[in-house]
Amino acid sequence: MSEFSRYFEKIRIRPDPKVEAKASLPPCQWDGCNEPGTHRAPVGRMREGEYFRFCFDHVREYNKSFNYFSGVSAAEIARFQKEALTGHRPTWTVSSNGNARFAPDFAQKRSGRAGYYKNVRDPFNLFSSQRAEARTQPSRARPLEAKALETLGLNETATGAEIKSRYKELVKRHHPDANGGDRGSEDRFREVLQAYRMLKQSGRC
């Protein structure tokens, strides 16, 4: 023993954790292989949750020939693929009514502030009958609209066509070219124009 042996006695080699991990693993289950089984491979159909232990080279060889549907008919394979769409959970129809449908992904109607220009979104037609009833009932005239209708000699139930017909009639009667220069007729003509303009802006004609 040399005089430097006391220095070498204190040297300790750190163990390799990968080597220790491989030593603790079960051996490869491939016939004739003594390497550690570092990788898992499924046993097969109807034995889910069970695995073989192979080394890296043999797990690759096993995966090349593995077929989960080995020995299964084409009809059963198609059924399995269909049930896989719902996670193999039971499903039911929405309703016994054959006309029942899902709401469309993109509604053709608009809601919110855009509902001013189109009807409110109602994919299930819950309020269509109420809107139809509202359209059949005449809207109540506001004070300025009522005054304009009174100027034309009409009541609140007058339709747009009736308002236009009455307007044309009064214009022909009180136009300056037809009244012979009557000042009173000119004032009346001006009132008719203002009343019709107001009703047109309010959307009644």
C-alpha cells in the first residue's frame, strides 16, 4: 500500500439513479430476454388494465403486431366506433315528437340592440303567436300622430293606404294652382303637408 492510499480511501462514487431504477424493475417478459421491463404494453381486448412488461426493443416489436380488434367481426367493430362517439354512454332521443329539432347554431334573427331592425331571436317560436296578435291590433296613436290624423280628417284606426289616399285628395283640393289664390286654402294646404310628413316619419304610412 502506498503512502497516498489514505486519500483514495475517502473517494466515494455516487450511484447512478437510472441504473438503480432499472435494477428494481421486473425483467422483460419476452421469451429469452433478461433486460429490465421498462415499458408497459396492453394485454389485449377484454383484459383492460392489465399490461405486459417489455424492454424498449421488444415493446416496439410487440406494438407492431398488436391489434385490439383481433378476432372481432366487422359489425361489432362498427358498433364500437359508433358508441365511442358518446364515450360508450347510453343516449336517448330528444323527444317522441318526430318534428322536434335542435336550435340552429347561427340564428337568422337578431337580438339585443340589433332587434330594432329585425325580430328578436326566437328559435323555438315561443312568441310568434303573440307577435302575430300584436300585428293584427292597431297601435295606439301618440298625441302628435292623433293631431295629424285629425288634420287629415281620419281616426286612429286609419291604415297607411287610407292616409295616402286622403293626403292626395286634400292636396288636389287645396293646391295653390287649384284654389284660385285663396289664402285660407294655402294655410290648409300647408297644414296637410306638415301632418302627412309627421305621419310618414312615425311609420304610419
